[in-house]
Amino acid sequence: MIVKKFLDEVVAEMKKVSWSTKKELVNYTVVVGIAVAIVCALIWICDTFFARLFHIILR
């Protein structure tokens, strides 16, 4: 009985959800992919810089 009430409430709440369109979903995915690539590149640049710096210092 409690489970049925819970599931009915879940269905009612899911009907209120505003779902993204396919176009929005694709756009957001592309934006996230670009942001991840930029952050990865920045981390790689910093890592390379500091690795070379420490190599020079510790020579």
C-alpha cells in the first residue's frame, strides 16, 4: 500500500518535470565537451611547464 502511494507520487512528480529537447541536449553536450577539452589542455600545459621547470632546478 505504501509502495503504491509512493509510485503514484513519483509518476505525478515526473509529469511536472521540464525535459530538454534533443537540440538542447546536443548543444549542452557539445559545450561540456569543449569545456572539458579546454580544461584538459590547460592542465597539460601547466604540468609540462612545471615538469620542465623542476627538471631544470633539480639538474
